[in-house]
Amino acid sequence: MNLLYRAILDDSADDVKHAIDAGAKPNDKEFYRSGEKLRPLGWAILFAKSKAAEALLEYGARTESLGKHKKLNADLFKPIEYALSMGDIKTSLALLKHTKDK
């Protein structure tokens, strides 16, 4: 899993694909942020890593919710809402394209 998060931080689509091929799960909720347990796509959006986000989407990253708030047990933002709120236009466009293709 650490390989996947390193690939996300490096914004490397190839490394994201290699990490997933090696067994990392694109929808696991691993890391906490202020009581939130985010999926890898959430971290890619948080750090504006559009290439990594696109690779995650190609490998089946969920687009309906980024995860759950630990204390409130409530869904977090939808990825498109989160990307737009972070001003990440490239990832927002990738998310729109991905949801349009479905």
C-alpha cells in the first residue's frame, strides 16, 4: 500500500499502475486525516495529483464517495465535489470524463 501512496505523491501514473498490479487496492481506506479515512483517490485530489488520479480511475477507483468520516460515520464529499473545492481542474475533468464513459 505504501507504494501506491508514494506513487500518488509522485503523481506517477505508471507507478500507480505498478502498485495496483503488485496488489495495492485502489479503493482501500487506509490513512486518516482529521477523522476522515480517505481512499487513494481522495489523497490524489487532496494533493492535486491529476496523473495519479487518472490512473486510479482507470483501475476502478470509486467515484461515489471518498470514504467515511470516522466520528460521524457519514459519507465524505464525492470526488468531483472535492476536486472542485480544491481548485483541481485537471482531476475534475478526468472525473467528468470517467463518469461520462460509464
